[in-house]
Amino acid sequence: MFRLPQTALGLIVAASMAHAHGDVAPQPMNTDALPDLGEEWLIENPYRDQGDEVWKAAIEIGDSGYNQNCARCHGLGGVSGGLAPDLRYLEAEEYGDEWFMERFRTGYTQNGITKMPAFGELLGQKAAWAIRTYIETRPDDGELDEVTPRLLEIRDELTQMAGGASGDATALQTELTAIAQDIETGSGAPVADSVAYRAANLISGDNPDFGAAAEALTIGLSAAN
């Protein structure tokens, strides 16, 4: 997978941010479901290694927070249209974390004009790392291309099952999980929060939600295309 050198990425980010945000009022985020992190700001994402439950909560909260506060400039799902940096490619390691946190806390100003507001004091550290977790788990470009036809078929099967038709939920869940495991992130993070991953989780367990899984596939595949 091609990656820009860190120095080159930093220069692109700095240049691009000059046109990124404008005057945007940060929107509050409910981070009660996440563990407290203390008052000192960290430089590495703490939600990567606190277990699956915390990681999933961080993605869910970060998804909402990103779309409220960041998507206007950085693109829905982290897919930038060119106005601002594509944050999916910020490495999921200490260097990427440190850069993200510094910019999140202090914002970016050029020639006295705020191009990106400072979110740190208004949203807090838990919100910052939740958004970071969401960003770093975005699938890389093109990762869904080959599997999209099959995912659409699974979507249709799930829609029928949501309407009462019979079907093998276990087999579909297993297939979705296998697809999800082959999808790579842009950041190098080991697990992608892909539509296949989300759909697999929605139909797992004792109370599968076929309708929600079908909707997740519909929305996610539409956004990817």
C-alpha cells in the first residue's frame, strides 16, 4: 500500500488546512460511555488497547462526533474531497496520534484567520480520542470494490429476512466477518470499521437485527461509491 512519508504528509496537511475549516462552532459530544483519561492530555490513542467494548464505543461516539464537527471539511466517512487533508492516511501510531491531538487541541490559524477551530477545551480529551479512533479505522480506498456485488446480495437477503423470510443468519454472519477481516485501513490500523464489519455485528448474538444490518450495508455502500 502506498503511503506518503511522514514529512511529506505533514507539509500537505499544513498547506491544506489553510483552506479547511473556517468559522465552525464545535458541537458537544456525549462521551459518558468511555473510560476517564485524567486531566493530562495523552499523545497516544488510549482506546486501541482497552478491549473490544471500549474500542467499539469509541468508534460509535467518534462517528457521531466526526460527522458533526469534522465532515464539513474533511469529508463524510473521512473521505476528503480535496478541501482538507484526508485523515484516513494519518498513521495509526504515536506520530499520527501526536499530530492529530496537537491540531485538535489548538486548531489552525493563518494570517490571523481561523482555518480550523480549537476543539480541545470545548470537547475534551475523550471526544478527541473517540474521533481519532473512528478516523483510523476507515477502510482504504477501493477495499470494497471487489466485494460490493456480494455485499449487495447479502443486503437483499437480510432485507428479506427482516420481512420474515427464512435464511441462514449464522452463515451470513460468518461470511460478513470473513469479508471484513480482509478489508484494510488507510491508516495501517489492524481492523477496519467497514460496512461488512458493522453488518456482521448487527446480526450476531441472540437478537440479530436483519433490518439494521441491511440498512448499514445500503448506506455504507452508497457512501463508498
